[in-house]
Amino acid sequence: MGISEFFPNSDNFYKFLLVGGAILIVFALAYPSERELQIRTEQKVLLKDAEILNNELSFLENRYECLLKERDSVNKLRVQSIVSSKTSQFINVHYNKSVILDSCLRVAKSKNIEIKYKAEQVEVLKSQISFFAWLKWVLIGVGIIMLIFGLIKWFVATSENDKLRRLEIEEKRRKLINYNSYWTGSNTTSTTNN
């Protein structure tokens, strides 16, 4: 039982499979590759941003360490209770640096959170890259199967249709010859009898 029994004009269906398979192959070569390229570009940008944030974080950590040392020295001066006007100004300046230290610490924590977020985004992009690579090969495989199946079946259906047309033409030719010979043969016998 072939498909032509269900669909009398099945060679159009096979042409559709042939053309659909070719279009699917072209689509599979173009779209996933384009999307993969966009994702890789986005991944590079995120990695660069993460590197910049790491550099800023290390700078802030160094600054934090310096400010901690200065605060410790100010605290030692307070403990020694040597209060003079210069020492009082020194303590006030370093108190302000202590406030800066706390803000640096907050900024460093937020940069660290940003770095973790960027790293998670990079991992998501890596999984998207592998998905589009897989999708490309699946679509190419399905497209090739459709193309080959459609081509073979269309060729077979077209060959069978051509054979049927030739047989129909031959049958009509025989009928025409028989019809002509019948009338020409009976006409000649009827004219000879008269």
C-alpha cells in the first residue's frame, strides 16, 4: 500500500518533502550558527566584564587592607591617650577614612556579587551554545532524510506516472487503430457489395 493510494497526486507531496528538506538544511546551517555566534560574542563580553570587576575587587581589597592598617594605628594612638591638637586632627582624618573603609567594603561585596552573577550568565550561555550546536545537527539530519526520501519517492512516482501515461497513450492509439480499421474495413466491404 503506497501513499499514492491515499493521495492521488502524491508527487506534489514528494516535491514538498524535497523542497522542505532543502529549506530545512539551509535553515539549519544559517540560524543556529548565527545564534551561536551571538551567544559566543555575549559570552566574551561577560567574561571581559567579570575580569574588570575582578580587577576592581582586588583594588578595593588592597585599599581595604591599607585602611585597616591605618585604623589600627589610629586606635593605638587613642589607647595611648596622647591628645594634642595634631593628634586630634589625625584621629578625625582617620575616622573619615574608617567611614571610607566601610563604604569600600560594601562596594567590594557588591562587586563580588556582580562577578558571581556574570559567572552564572556565562554558564547559561555555554548551555545555550551546546543546545544550538545540537539543534543544528538534528535539523540537518532531518533535512537530509526529507530531501533524500522526497527525491527518491518523487522520482519513482514520476517514473510510474510516465509509464502509466505511455500505456494510456498506447492503449488509446490501439483503440484508434482498431476503430479506424473497423470503419475502414466495413466501409470497403459495403462498397464492394453494392
